[in-house]
Amino acid sequence: MSVNLYFVRHGQSVANLQDFFYNDEDAPLTPLGREQARETGRRLKELGVHFDVVYCSTYERARETCRLALIEMGLKEEDVIIDRRLEERKFDGLVGKTASEEHYRELFDYYSNRAVIDGVEPIIDLEMRAQDFLDYIRQQYDGKNVLAFSHGHFLVAVFAIVYGRPESGDYNEIRLLNNGEILEVTI
């Protein structure tokens, strides 16, 4: 059998509007982000899928997106499982700094050591975390529908695992989901 997994990227957050790396674990949604979260909930409800379980990142913007979407869906927030594996890629070494386009692109090259130099979570570690989550979901929820609220770069890693990493190793070749967008995968 398989698992139908519906990932949601959080709505627009205050951190998304910054042009520098921001310590964004507690960044709230903007008014637009709250509306995106509600709209995502309406789209999920329209799918008519019964979700057997809901997972969410620990970050505030994902939790707020989850909370608002579930209200639109008529589901209870207290049943949500909070999971650190769904967190965004860690950019700790660059907090408060900006990066040129070239530098930023290098941070998303699977074969580059730029992330390690800058104190950023290496893509291989991000992929391992995403793979661990996917393996767990596959083992625990065979034949079920799972909903998970997460982050853009985490979902790029999921996409690379499920559909294959670009041969070049350049994660920039994988489209970053829009805020509030849904990614459906079967594993």
C-alpha cells in the first residue's frame, strides 16, 4: 500500500518579507499570510479528503497556518502532532546577514561546502531529516491520508527525495512552493 501525504507551506510570514537572514522560529504570519492559511483550509476542505492525522512544524508561522486552516476545515487543533523534523532548514550562521545571488545559489548546491562554511544546515542533513519523516509516516500510516504543515526549503528536500534530486545538485532547479501552496505526494 501507500500513504497519501499532503504538505502545506505556511502562509507569508514577517520573516518572508526580510531581505536578510532572520532568526524566524517565532515569526508570525502577516495579514496576507493569515488569509493564505484560511484559503488553504478552504481548498483542503474542497478536496473532500479525510485526514487520518495532522502533523505540524514547531515554528510559529506553520502552527498559525495549521490553526487557521483547520478552523476552515472544521477540524480540531488539539489533535495535531508537533514534529521538529518538519522545521525549516537552519540558517543560524547567517542570521542578520544578506547574501548575494551567487552566494545564495551556492548555499543550495548539494555538492558545495558553502553551507558548512557559513554555519547553515547542509542539504544532506536536511534531506536526511526529511527522509526520516517520510520513512516514519510510511511505516505508521500505510493506506492513510496525512496532512503536514511545513516550510519551503524542507518541502524542496521532500520533492528531491520523492521525485529525484537534479543531476546538477542545484536545489534552485526545484521550484519553491508559494506560501499556502499544497504539495501532494504518494509514498
